[in-house]
Amino acid sequence: MQEKEPQYINSIMRATAMLELYEKLNVQYLGIAEISRELKLQKTTTFNIVKTLMHQGWLVQDNPNGKYRLGTRILRVATMITRSITTEGLIVAEMHRLRDKYNEDAVLTAMTDGVPICVEKVQSANFLQIQSKVGRTGNLVKGSTGKTLLAWQPEAFIRETLEHTFPETDEGKRERAEVESQLKVIRSQGFCISISEQDEGVASVSVPILDGNGHAAYSLAIIGEEKRMKQKGLEVIQKELMETAKRLSEEHQYIRG
């Protein structure tokens, strides 16, 4: 028996669209005329929905000119959301999705006391496995996961890290300048791809998950055997990771406040 298509309720869809309008327009107060215009609704329809939302505590009318703002019921619901989910839980769910889609390892790296450490890994079903594991310490100037974390750290931290990593020799200065240039490119393009940089025959694509200050809280990577990764398309994987990281960065900021 074929399942019937769901019948969506227009009034509920319009009510949620009204609530989302405050974020979309980045305003505190909205009037009936503004809401009607933005949502292309008749003023009578808008008025009835607004009054219903007021009755339920989702909207409040306390502006001198009669406009409406979001009510505290939104905050109560938001509080329950942050209690029931965590940033890490959302990331792990996305890692499983990425692993299932590409059948390659999904790896999450965090900065701990100035050191990149693998904090989560969702392993592929491939016969040839990549030798990375939870707890493994990475390298901030070699490989996509570490460089991605470093590229979105405060400038003072980046400078200090490079000063301690490379000696004050001609060769050390050359290598430091090269890494500095790479970090600028990584920040500009929003991702890092490395091939055989840390482990021979291994390719990785990494993106940052940013906190509210624009610094990398994590780097999220897809890692696999070089030939497989190239066949699946490094650019395709990169775009998917960037879209995923953007969503997760937004969620991270909401949950952490």
C-alpha cells in the first residue's frame, strides 16, 4: 500500500514563518503590516495568527506603537533543546552520515592545551584502514587536520606556535614562511586538502568548526587512501564538508551561547 503524502497545515506553517521572521530580519519588533508584507498574507489572516501566538505566549505586545516581539516561551523551549543535545552529539551524528556517504573515515580533532588531539573517529568499512585513532596527537604544521585548527586560531597563538616550531636558521625561516602562506590560503578558501603529508598514500580534507569568536573549536576531516579519495572527488568531499561545518558552527554557537 502506497503511503499517502502528508497534509501540511498552512496555519502552522504561517505561524512558524512569523516567528522565524524576527531572525531573518534581525529585528526586535514587528507590526501587522510588516509581517503581512514580508509573508505576503492578508492583514486579517496575519492579525488572527499573531493574536493566537500572543495567547499561547510566543509573542508579546509591549511596544508603544503596538508592535510585537518574541515572548519568553521561545526561551523556555530553547533551554530544553540545549539540555537535550550537545555540540559533540550533533557532530558525531554528522560524522556517521559522512562515513556512510563516502565510506571513508570521519575524524574530529580538537585543540587541547595547544595540541591537536583526535577526539572522535567514525571508521569506514574499507579493508585497508587508516592508522588514526582517538587520543592520537596531531601536528599543527603538517597535515590537513592540524593546519586547519591552526589557521583559525588567534594571531598571537599562530605566531608563537610557528616561532617555537621552526628554528631561526635560513631553512627554518623558509619553512615558516611557507607554512604562513599555506595558512593564509586555508583561511581564504575555508578548507585544507593534504596528500601524503603525514602518512604516505593518505589523502585528507579538513574544515573548521568555528566558535562564537570565529576560532576553530574543532577540525572535521574525511580521511582515506589517496586513490579512493581522488576517485570519489576531493572537490565534492570538500564542498560537502564545508556545508556540514557551516551548519555545525551555527549550532555550536547557539548551544554554547
